[in-house]
Amino acid sequence: MSAEGFRQEMPPKGGFAGVQWQRIPLKKPWSGLKLFTVWAVVTAASYKVYFENIRLRRRLRRENEELTVAIEPLLIAERDRMRFCSLLILMRALCILVL
């Protein structure tokens, strides 16, 4: 290597800045009022969502009960038809055995 391109790094003119030895206290990111406001807003929003969910569940439960009441006669008729079919099969089997 040649010495022509070499440049020694030197301290800046006037010297380096002084070293700070004092303790710098941290800034508080949130004041008490801000924290309370955020807490109140989050709590209010949570209560709103919670009670809307309760209303939705009640409405769905009521709808499910109405559908059950509406379909109950059909289910009873289907049950009776299945009983009648099984009795008919049993009667035919007995008739075959007797005759």
C-alpha cells in the first residue's frame, strides 16, 4: 500500500463534546388523567359489546325455541309414522307365522 492515499482520523476541531454524567429522569408516557380516560373508554366499549352479545344470544335462543315449536307437529307425525310402519311390519310377520 502506498502512503499517498492514507489519511489519519483526528478528533474534531474544538474537541469532543463533554460526557454527561447527570441522571436524566424518564418522562412518564401517560399521565393519570390519560390512563383513567383510556380505561373508561375501553371499559365502556367492552360493556357495550358484552351487552350486545347477551341481546344477540337471547334473540337467537328465542328464535330457536320458536322454530322448535313450529316443527314439533312434524316431528310428532314422523314419530307416529315410524311407529305405524314398525307395527305394520310386525303384523305382517305375525300373519306369515300364523298362516
